Amino acid sequence: MYIVIAGAGRLGLAVAKKLKEDKHQVCLIDKSKSLCDQLATELEGIMIVCGDATYPDILSAAKIEKADVCVSAASNDEDSTIICYLAKELFGVKRTVARVNDPKHIPLYKYMEVDNPVDSTSIIARIVEEEASFNDVMSLLSIKKGRLSIVRVDIPENSPVANKALKDITLPSNSVLVSVLRGPDIIIPYGSTVILPGDEVIAAALIDVEKDLIKSLIGKI
């Protein structure tokens, strides 16, 4: 997934590093030339563009037309809404995520049709991955302050578990399949239950193995 992040302050930089760790392609945009020069020497594998992201030519330099997601971590709500609006309307980016600096401006974000106006680093990173990357995966619930995650996974044709019995499937430790939704039926899986393409699987996992669980079910992240 290719993600353009406007604003290389503490939040934008943290989100960029997290997404890079998760094997996404990332581009950072910032107005400060000195900061851009510094980041260019410190960060490996992250594209740096210096300029004001409220200008279309700067977004174009970041190749935003190829982006799956645009994240605005700007410190100004007006700038964030403009960046997201340009990304969607001018460059056709499907998903926009923005930090809300002042909750009073939430209506502005809604009016400008920003997909996910949020206010913390962890929420932004999680929403980018879940909403934009894993169309066939949905996080349903987190329990115990986020330590346990319940997810719904659509099993694709090329899933490594498709047409296999549960007893023949190796899942990560600390994860379990809870149920299988097949058409109108709700199946409580046993060892002989065969997972079919098109099934919706409800699974639970400790948060640190959630991605491994998803990868074991769909074969990609």
C-alpha cells in the first residue's frame, strides 16, 4: 500500500515509521526544508517531499495520484481539510485520514468529506491499515484495553486455508477461530470443519499476533 503523509511533526513521523515497519510504501511531505533535509539523511526507504501540501503541485510531486491513502498530520485543521479534499477530488485518492486538532472543527471535516478524522497516532495508523488495506478484514471488537482483538475475515479463493479442515490448519499461538458464517448458517467449527472460499470467519487473537492470524487466513497483508 502506498501512503502519503502531510506533516512530518511528531505525529506524522511516528505514523510514517510505523507504516514503514509494516512494509508499506510511505511518502512524507513537510514545509520545513531543514527538517526535510534532516529526515532525508535519517530515514531509509521513505520518500521525502519538501513543500506546502495544500498546493496541488506539491501533492503531485509526492505522486499522490498513486496513493491508496492520504494522511494529514498537519497542525492546522484548515490545512488538513484542504489537503484531504485535494487528495480526493483532484487526485482521486480513495481514503483520507486526518488528525483533528480542535474537536470544534469536526463538522468542517464532515463537510469536506474527510473519511476518518481522528486524533491519535495509534488510531490513525490502525485505521489506515484496516480501512484502506484489508478490505476483506474487519476488526469487530477489542477487549482488555485492546489486548484481545476479535476480527472478521472473508476467506478468498487463494486463501492458504481454503478447502482445508480446521485440524489441518496451523494458526498462530494465542489465536482461535470462533465461528464460521456461511450464507445464512452460523457454524461453530470443529477439527473436521472445512473452511471454504467465501466463508466469513470470526476469530480471536491477542493483539500482538493479530497480523499473523490474518496472514495465516488470507495469505497476505
